[in-house]
Amino acid sequence: MTDSNRSGYLYTFFAFLIWGLAPIYFKALGDTSALEILAHRIAWSVPVVILIMLAIKRPFPKTIFQDKKTLFTLFITACLISSNWLIFTWAVVNDRVLDTSLGYFINPLLTVALGILVLKERLDNWKKVALMLAVFGVVYRIVVMGGVPWISLSLATTFAIYGLLRKQVNIGPLQGLLVETLIVLPATAGYIVYLFIANQGAFLQGSATIDWLLVAGGVITTVPLALFAAGARILPLNTVGFMQYLAPTLTFLLAIFLFEEPFNHHLLISFAFIWAGLLVYSIGNFKKVNP
């Protein structure tokens, strides 16, 4: 293994490690509302992204503000990723971590489905079987346990559409994140100020620990993305795709063993079908890259 490949594995591993352990951070914020956490996460991401871009010498995307089509697309992606973060945060603070794990296990297969519907991509037999297994797992969850797993499906859907749209924009991950956060910054900064004036928020209201944790939201958001972007430039796409399952696996383990969320055999069966779909999907990708 070359030094470059070793660095790629380390960057990618730590990116997914941070994403997988993120629920611990959100749980530490106690009774802070999901909306306030999101506002701080966005607001503090801006200076963190700028610092990282300066450190790795990435240029500020000045011309992006002259391209109305690209800017509109980034407005949509900003809304999508903000919604994704809000749903994830709400789920964690309301003891629904298991649902977030299911959502990010479903995400790669939903991305495949979008490729069929939107990009008119043709599936090989491996992906067809993988998609059917995942659909069966979700349908089983709905029929046997009752109720649509809206958290899981919302997380998977918003992130899959976000990825689809970002693929069509010629801008780097960090520059894109900076533009997206700048788009929603006025609303989030205004909300933070409103909460402070109304004495309804958690920030600067007595707990220094909570204050610093909210500021750290920028780091939790930006650093793993920077690590992922660095790793993805070095490693093959199929390797990155396989490693992405580390994050929801860690989240799954946290939900069961640390947060002790209820888990019965029906949930196990539902997860098992989706895991089987991911396994088939991964094998198909591996065989395609290594015939």
C-alpha cells in the first residue's frame, strides 16, 4: 500500500467515524431544540469552512454568484441538506437514532433508484436484486410494524436527491458547502439572535459547556466532509462506497447498546433484508470494477 493510499483510507475512515459517532455529540446538547442546533451548525460552519479552505489553499468561488442556474441549484441543495440535518438532529434528540441508521443504510439503494427514474440508467442483475431486497425490507417494516418509517425515508430521500443535484454542479465539496451555508446563513443567524433576545435559546444562557458544544457544530459538520473529500480523491469509488457503511453501522450499534433503543425481531428482519441488499449491491460493484 502506497503512502497516498494509506492517507486516503485514513481520511475516509475518520470521516465516516465522525459521522457514525455524531449522535453522541447531539445527545450531549441535552434539551437544546433541534432547530437551534441546526441554526448553530450552519452558522459556525461558515468560518470553519473558510479556515479549512485557506489551510488547503482552495479558492473562494467568486464567479458562482454570476451563474444564476448554478446558484439556484445550490439554493435547492442548501434547502435539502438543511432539511436532512434537521431531521437527523430531531431524530437523535428524540431517541430515534435507530431510524437514522436505517435511513443511511437505505440511501445508497435509493440513489440507485433515482438513477433509474431521473437519469434513465440501466441496472445490472446485481443492482436489481439489491433494490428488490431493500424495497422488501421497507415494505416488511411498514406492513408488520405499522406506520411509514418517515424519518428513515426522509433522510434517505433528501440526501439522495442532494447527491443527485450536486453531481450536476461543477463546484468542489467545500466550496459548494460554503455557498450553501452562506445562502441559509441570514435565516439561521437571525433565528439565533431572536432566541437570544427572547431569552428562549440555550446559547449564552448560562452553560458554557452547551455554548462550546453549539460552536463545535461547525467542526462536526465541516471536518468530516473535508476528510471525505480528501479521501475520495485518492481511493477508488467502489472502496469509498463500501466504507460508507461504517457510519450507519456505528449509529446502529450506538442506538442498540449505548442509547438502548427498543429493537425487536421484526426490526431485525427489516434490517436484514436491507443489509442483504447492500451486500448484493457491493458484490456487484466489486465484480464490475474487478471482472
